[in-house]
Amino acid sequence: MKAIYALYVKPAQVQRAVDDLEAAGIADAQIEIVSSEPFEQYAFGQRDHETWMPWFAVTGAVIGFSAIYALMNYAQQAWPLNTGGMPILAVYPVVVPLFEMTMLGAVLATVATLVVTARLGRGGGLYDPEVSDGKILVGVTNPSESDIPAIERSLAPAQIKRIQ
Amino acid sequence: MNPEADRRMTEDFLRPLLHTTWKFYVAVAFFGSIVLAGFATWGYQIYTGIGIAGINSPVFWGFYLVNFVFWIGISHAGTLISAILRLVNATWRRPITRCAEAITAFALMIGAMFPLIHLGRVWLFYWLLPYPSQRGLWPNFRSPLVWDFFAITTYLLSSLLFLLLPMIPDFALVRDKTTGIRSRIYGLLSFGWRGTPKHWHRLESGMHIMAIVILPIAVSVHTVVSFDFSMAVVPMWHSTIFGPYFVTGAIFSGIAALIIAMALLRRLLHLEYYLRPIHFQNMGKLLVTMSLLWGYFVFNERLTVWYGNESHETGVFWATQAGDYAPFFWTMVIVNFVVPIVLVGIRRFRTITGTVIASCGVVVGMWLERFLIIIPSLSYKQLSYMWGSYAPTWAELTIMAATFAGIALLFLLFSKFVPIISIWELKVGDQPKIETDQPLADAEAEGELA
């Protein structure tokens, strides 16, 4: 991966650099921002905001509910114990496992969605350990040769670093 | 946050991870030896049989079940408090959420061991799992013990994930600040975290959804634990208020445990700058609120039994009010109700020391409450010729001591390998606030972004 990047101290400087990169015609997908904390108050912190995570959580809940209902129904019908004419699959007592597995389904689906959509565990990507000191990285990955002067102007006056 | 403050904060929280003193080893050896004694005792019990415990007929549930309910209760503080404070965006929560979530995870692990210890023949535990026997017979899903399995498993898994997810950015920080094998281990734990806007959004969305989902789970867990009692036709157990009564008591004891843990960490790790008196005051207010709510439930329960005057219940009632168990009952009332209201309710006494003293009392009082729910009811059951008594044996006392040492040991090791305060969340809390509709340049010009 080829990249050009710079490190900033203040989020306002980052916002300006990102605005300049966008004005220079650099594609959003090429611009990388890396920080040691979220910056929700700035426009650059709002990138990639859209997520289907809540819907995946609901789907996980539905799967959890359906799976445990099917299991309990099968298990109790497989060896039906008739107790004084009471229903084999009684409503009230099965609510507890139904509730718990519904919630567990939602939790597991949320975590799975987080790991998959954030592409955690795949490694790679633009990074500099100085981010851990509170600096904010702004860079462009795989820039075309013609864009490099504009990128350097956008990232200035910060010191520019390159990955060849 | 300015780089100097950022650096100082990082140094403060990474110091316990990077530097180990002899005191740490002494503490680990001390608590570890008690935990080992507990495991050895459990091993001896498995070898010789459950007869070495004091449980008998009719008191077939003893210290093991008292401790089970107690630890599950303690586990309520963390995730519940953390989730509520996250959802209402209480900024003062930031230094305490990880500590709270860790208490939940550790107390649950310890609490969940007690049904296994109480089983005696622990190797038959798998009978509780939803798994058919050779004859195709499945566990009875209508049994409260199977509900326990589902509830505790769900809560434990959810709480562990709720604890682990916000640790990922901090693991990445430790990865960058260490070298060699340690850096590689933290690198694995950080799942390749970089901190792109997408990473932060997904993490915060995930934490928000989990905070919503985990609240009803936490409430359900202790309700299900209360069902272990209220589904049985035993004097003073078969009660409709047991669900909310147990949940209230659990949150109450959990808050107390959290305050004690915060005070210990503050002192031992020198976190005075981050865990400030305001945190103890706010937690103290929560403690008093729960104390009042707990007192309300106890009064309701006692008044209803007294007014009903059912002979099978009055035996238990008077044993706790004026009989053998009265000293425990009145101690419980004093430390759970009177002491917190005086020490935390009155502003003059609402200091860190006062809050911690009240919390220690509440932990003792809530343990006594679990004892008083279980033992007197089984000692004085419906038929007086079946009345009996219970005294714990050395085995039960050793295992109980081991669990207290166990949570101290787990906390000690946790604070050695994980920043005990969520560093990135604390940094967010220190960000300067700007109005969202205020132009960036204006804000900068006014010096708000400096």
C-alpha cells in the first residue's frame, strides 16, 4: 500500500485538511483518518456513520427467539409428560428461556455485526503509533501521481510522511 | 485534549501495567493461597461427598446458596449502572464504568460456581444443559433451575462482551506503548484496531445497542434467581414481590461493592485525580435511594406476613424478629437502612470515608439478608415436627472465604493487565464542547478549540 499522511494535534486542523483534500478532488474512500478517541462534534468524525447494526440486532433477536421456541417445542413434544391435563408446552414457564435467548441473539448479532462491518481482526490499513500519543492521522492511500502535489498542499503545514 | 494532558493520562493508567512492585506479588500470593485452599476444599468435598457441608434435612440449602444469591446480586451493580449511565450520557460515569463492568463479570463467574459446588456430584452438571439423555429425555424447561442456566449464561456472556468491547481501543494503546511479546499479545487483543471514524461509530453503536439490551437482561437475571425461591411453597418464599425485591437488593449491594472497589483502586493505584469525591457523592446518592427502596420492600414483606398471621409463616417471621435469627435481622436493618441514611443521606457525613463505611455495612447487611431469606424459611417449614437448624461447617466457610479472596485476586490481576479506567472514554469527556450549529472557524477564533 502506498500512502501519504500527516499527523495533527488539533481536530480543527484535521477538519481543515480533510476539507482541502475533498476540495482537491480526492475520493472519500482514499482519505483515511485515524485517532485515539472519537470526535463526534466534527464533520470528519461523522464519516461512515450509517449502519444497519440495529436491524441486525433485531434479526439476531428473532433468530434467538425462533431457535429456542423450536427447541423447547420439540423437546417437550418428544417426551410429553401429561400433568393433570395441563398443556405440554405451557405458556408462562417457557417465557423465561424465550426472553433470555431472544436477548442473547440480539447481543451476539450486535457484536458479530461490529466485528464484520468494522473489519476488525483483518489488520492492514494506514496507521502510525504516534496516534496513541493523541495525534490525529490524516492520509490518502494509493494516491495517483498527478494528485500528489494537491495532497501535499492540503496536508501542509504538518510534516508529511510517506509509505512507499 | 492537549498532548501534555493526554500523555499524563496515558502514563497514569499504564503505570500499573508496566511497573510491578513487590506488594503486587505479596497480594497475589496472599489471595491466591486462600483461593487455592477453597479449590482444595471443593476437591475434598467432591472426593468425600457433600456430607462435609452443614446442609441437612430440612435445611437443604445452606451457605452455598446464600453465597450464590449474594454474588449474583453483587454482579448487578456493574453492567446495570454502566448501561443506565451510558444511555443517559452521564459524563461523570466515565472513570467508573470499567470498574463496574469488571465487578459484574467477576461476581457472576464466582456466583455461577456455587450451584456447581452445591450439586455435590458436579460431574452431572451437564444434566442442566439443553441436551437430550440417551433415552431422548430433555431437561425440563419449566424448571426454575433450567431458567437459571439460561438467565445466568445470557447475563454472563453479555456482560463479558459489554466489558470487552470498550477495552479494544485501550488494548491498541497498550500495544503501541509496549514492545516485544507484550506488544504482540495486546496487538492480538486489539483485533487490529486503528481508530478510524468507522471503528468508533461501530463501537459506539454496538455499545449503545448492548446498553439497551443488557438492562432487561440484568433485571431478568435476579428475577429468575428470585423464582428459585418464590416458585416453591415454602413459608415466606411464595411471594409475588420477590422479583422486584431481589432486583432492588441486588442493585443495592452492587452499588455498595462498586463504591468499595472504587475506593480501593483510588488508594492503591493513586487515581485520586480521576476518581474524585463527586463520583463517591453521586454513587452515595444512588446508594441511599436503593436503601430506601430496599427498606420499603422489607416493610411490605414483613407487614403482609404479620397481618396475614398464617401459622406456617409466623414461625419463620418470629424467628427472625425475636427468635434465634433476630440479631442477624436487626443488624441487617441497621447496616442496610439506618447507617446509609445517616452517613450518606446527611450531607455533612457524605465524604469518601463515610460512603465507603456505609457501603461496607451494606455488603455485610445484604449477605445477612440472603442468609435470612434462605435459612429460617427452611428451618421452620409448615410441619413443626420437621423443624431443624443449620450451622455452616469449615468446608463452607473456607469456600466462602475463597470467593471473597477470589474476587480480590481477579481484580488485582485485571488491574495489572488492563487499564482499570477506560482511557479513550475519559479523553472524550475532556474534549472541549462546541455547539453543533456554530461555525468551526468561529469556535476556533473564540479559542474553544485551542
